[in-house]
Amino acid sequence: MRFKITPDFSIFTPLLQLRIEEVPGLSSAQLRSAPGTLNLRLPVGQDYNSRTRQEWLNQCVVEGLRRQCKLVLAPRVQAWAKRGGVSFKRVTFKDVSSRWGSCSSLRNVNFNLWLLLLDEPLVDYVICHELAHLKHLNHSEQFYAEVDRILGIAGEAKRRDRELNRVSRSLSTLGRYR
């Protein structure tokens, strides 16, 4: 996703509060991060119409989201893995446009850093979905049963999968700035 970033740009979701602010007297950009909060502080007078500046601002947002994922989502992945009795080798957060998560036969799990835009039940579903793939590298009935087992709610995996697909379609029109 790419956005047209201006001082009015912000993202507020259950897992993330991102703000852009212009600060008088500031000589260079600052990215301040705490779990769930991201502030990009910029000097006053930026040219927000410059393509180069927009690319740089979007890179700052992506880097900030990556930091947030490590602070907010990585512990969540660990907690779900422990709850489900699943082990993985490494967790990575990537800026991808086509999928919410993936895993490998090497037991690495990867997540889209834009997961921070989703509601918590869908984030948890994506995490459990990828953890279930460590046991079943397919989308069989056994796979969905494993997702349900990790979630702790029978029949929930397919319901959340449908909801994720619905939300994904609505998000696909968001952030189409190029």
C-alpha cells in the first residue's frame, strides 16, 4: 500500500495509532515508536507534492510499521504458538501486497506488516492460520480443524477466513496512491 502522506495523515486501529506532525524548529525527521503508537515528526515546510518526498515518507511509514510489528505482533505470535503448542524458527514482517502471511517448510513464519490495519480477531486468525500451516501445508479440512484448535473455537476458522476476504477487498482500494 502507498498513501498520499500530508500532515493530516493518520491511521487509528485497535493495534496502531500513527500520527504525522510538523514540528517548528525541527531540522530532520524523527520516528518515535512505542507499542501501539507511532509518531513521524517532520520539519515544517515539506513539499508534500514531490514524488521523491512521498516515496521517502512512505518508506518511513513502512519502517515504522515494521518496528510496530516487532513490538506488537511478534509477542502475539509467540503467545499463540505457545497456546497452540506449535514451534517455529523465525518470524518476519514484510511489506507485501498479495497476502497476509506465509510460512515455509523451514518453519519460518512471515506476516504482512499491514496486519496492523486489521481488527484484533482477524490478526489473531492470520497468526493462527500460518501457525496451522506448520502442521498442514494446505487448506484441507484437517488444516481448518487445526486453526480451530489453536483459536480454541470450533468452526471459527472458516468464518474468520470469509471475514478476512471481505475486509481485504475493502482495503484493496485504500492506499492506491502512486
